[in-house]
Amino acid sequence: MKEAVCLECGHVFPWTKKYWNMVTPKGGRSHKICRNCINRHRREKNSSLENKVANLVSVHRYQCKKKDLPFDLDKKWLLEKIKNTTKCECCGKPIYININGNSDKKWQLDKVEPSKGYIKSNIAIICRRCNRIKSSATINDILMITKYVLQFRGVIGDSAEPGTR
Ligand SMILES: [Zn+2]
Ligand SMILES: [Zn+2]
């Protein structure tokens, strides 16, 4: 049986669909990469930050178009911003690029004022915890809780205007 050597891992496999893609681009040697190696590349690509950022950009581009909101993000700009942001822009605590999905220290993209859409001047990188608090509270909720805590501590008196609902 015909065999072929994978140019990437050096393993020799029978030339069958089980081990190879069997697609032979004209004149190229690039097809001589085994299925294992192709799958590994795919996994690595999917987990990379670049890929995540590209996904975010395309998802938000689509949603902004659907909801008729402004959008001007691009992959390169966002990737730079994320790489250069080491602290949550809301609470100031450290955030991490590679951290497990459920961690509160994971970064998330926030459109600061929801109605302004995903434009560069309205985008912040904040931690998962801040995003969760922010996304479930309205501005009046935040004012109400702030007032409650400040009154409780005696920082402000009862006369302060309450957040109107
Ligand atoms: Zn291989
Ligand atoms: Zn935060």
C-alpha cells in the first residue's frame, strides 16, 4: 500500500482517508500533513486570542447591523487594546488574557453606553465581575445602591435626592 510521511510530525501513514485529507493541491507539498496535525492546528487556532477577537468583532458587527447600532471596531485595534490592558477599566483590579472561562478576573468587552454601540470611543475592557454587575443594573439601580450605602455609612444625609425610577 502507498504510504506518505507527514511533513509536520514525521509519522508514516498509509495513504488513506483515515490518515490524510487526500486533497492534493497542484504542485504543492502542503497536503502532506496528516489528519492529527491538521486537527491540532484547528484546535490551536480556535483557542488563540486572535481567533477569539476575530469572533467578537464579527459577532458584534453582525448584531450592531441587526439592531441598527454604530460599529467601527476592527480586529487589529481590539487585539492591541486587549493586549495593552492589564487592569479592569471599571474596578482597577488585574485582568488576565488566559484564564479559565468562569473566573471573575477574565476580561470582557463592554460597550460603556449601550445605545452608542460598539465604537472605539465607547469600548472598555472590564473584568467579568464588573460586567455582570453592570449588565444587570440600570443607572438608577446603581444610584440607588450607592445612595443606600453612603447613607448607611453616614457619608450623606437623608436630604440627598434619591435615584428616581
Ligand atoms: Zn502529522
Ligand atoms: Zn472590574
